[in-house]
Amino acid sequence: MSDLFKSAFGYFSGNNSGGHENELIGQIVEIGNVKLKVKKVIAEGGFAFVFVAQAQDTGKEYALKRLLAADEESNRAVIQEINILKKLTGHPNIIQFLSASFIDKNQSSHGMAEYLLLTELCTDGNLVDVLTGRTSPLPPDIVCCIFWQTCQAVQHMHSQSPPITHRDLKIENLLLGNDGKLKLCDFGSATTKIYQPNDSWSAQQRSLLEDEMSHCTTPMYRAPEMVDTWNNYIISQPSDVWALGCLLYVLCFNKHPFEDSAKLRILNANYVIPSDTKYSDFHPLIRGCLQVNPEQRLTVANLLERLAAIAETRSINLREPLHLEGKKIDTSS
């Protein structure tokens, strides 16, 4: 599947090499009112690490994300990620936030500010493992349930005041919860900003915006208005809908509509839906998401309505727990 499942940083991907992460293993940390023993690294990338941490009193295990901020811009980004997750937590399809703590750069051993973010631990792994581990495509009823739960999470983001755009929706950021529900994670790119380029914008302004988009998005999921700002399309929640269209395509056909991330193909929505009638119910949804003009795309509310109609026709229980075979996380020390 080529580069489809490459992720700069996922909760459950990456190589475990030496570095800052080893300082915490075996230590007792206190976050909020909870004392936890840090057991092992389960993911790393850049200045972020994820550990399994076990509560000393109950024995329950959590995911402990450690974020290092080298400058003021990094500090702002981490604080925004934590604040957004705090605001969204409580929804059944969003990773649950529990607590966070901060160590000033003057008090740390490495000269960088340090943040510890405590969330639920999804030991069943992520959706990537489900797709890569299969020899046959997902059944349409499972596709419907997965996509419905994903859209529920995104709708929760878009219904906030002000609305929150995830900007990095992809298969890698969907975890399998221990309760049989999908959990959207990684809010490091999420924002409430809305960008509206217009004819008064200089080439430099456009270049800076395109650079920002390239830093906070994944190329093959990037919407046309993020790739090239010269059409003066607004960049906001519809960019997530484009990514949802890519995600639905992957769920149906186990390949990406823009696997080569080619700029011209994305700008022209140049993709082909395979002639597989098994997923014909989802073809209009894919087309409705992958519209070049963001104003012509479906909304997440539209998607949820159409998925409910498909579910009714096919007698699918959208609220039934998912039973997917992922790659379980080894939490032993």
C-alpha cells in the first residue's frame, strides 16, 4: 500500500531508540492527583513520546504523552493541543483526556519546556493494523459503522464554538478503543483559525500559508485549497470533509485516491472509483466529499444523515461495538 500508512508520529507506531524517553522509564510521576509508574515507550517521533503508565493505587494503565517544546512557538502549539483535547473530551469517539502537567525549561534537565498529557490507553491498537492485516476488503456494514463513528467525532469538533478543524484526519489517527468504539486522536494540528485568501494577498503571503498547511497536514489527505491558495478558496472545516472522503475511499478499496500525493491530481480531484458495486452506496459520499470547491462539498451533518439512511436500508446497527482485529499493544514492562 505504498506510503499510505506512513505516519510521522502515531500513538502506536515508531521505533524505540535511546534518548529523552528513557529518562522517564521506571520513574513515578504525579499528574493531577494520580501517581503513575512509567512502564515503557510505545511510540515516539520528533519531540514527542508516548508511554504506558500505570496508576499506583488502582493498577489501571494509561497513555502518557510527553511533549518537549524547544521555543515559544512550540510551547503555544502544545498548549493549544492540550486545550483542544480538554474541550473535546467526553465524546465517545474522541480519545479521553484525563490530566496534564508542565515543567518549565529552567527546571528540566534538557533545557526545554516539558508537558505530560495523560489520556486513556487503547490497547487494541489502531485502524491501520486492521486494514494491513486483512487479506480481503472490509464488509460494507463495517465500513458504514467505522465511517459513522469517525464522522461523529469530526461533527463534535465542527459543532464547537468556534468550530475546530482537525486538519490531519487519516487512518493512522483512528484508534480502537477498549469499549469497541473508534477514538480519534492527535490534535496537534487542530485549529479554530479560518483562512480566507483573496486577490489582495501577495505571493509571499500565499507561500507562507502553503508552508503552514504542509507542516500541519499529511500530503495525500491535503485538500486542494491547502495545496494551492491561488483559487482563493476558504480554508476551514470543509478541508476535513475532503480528508473524510479520502478516508472513506481507503476503507472501501484499501488504497488511497491520491496515493502519490500528486499536486495536480489533488487540485483537479483526478481519481477513479473502482467498479466494485459492493460499495456503491458509498460512491456518492466519496464524490460529495472530494469536490474541488470546498463550498460544494457535503457537510459532516450531511454525511451522518446519509450514513443513517444507508444503515436503515441495510439493517445496520451503527451503535453496536466494533469487533476488529488490530495489533494489540504489549503493555508489559
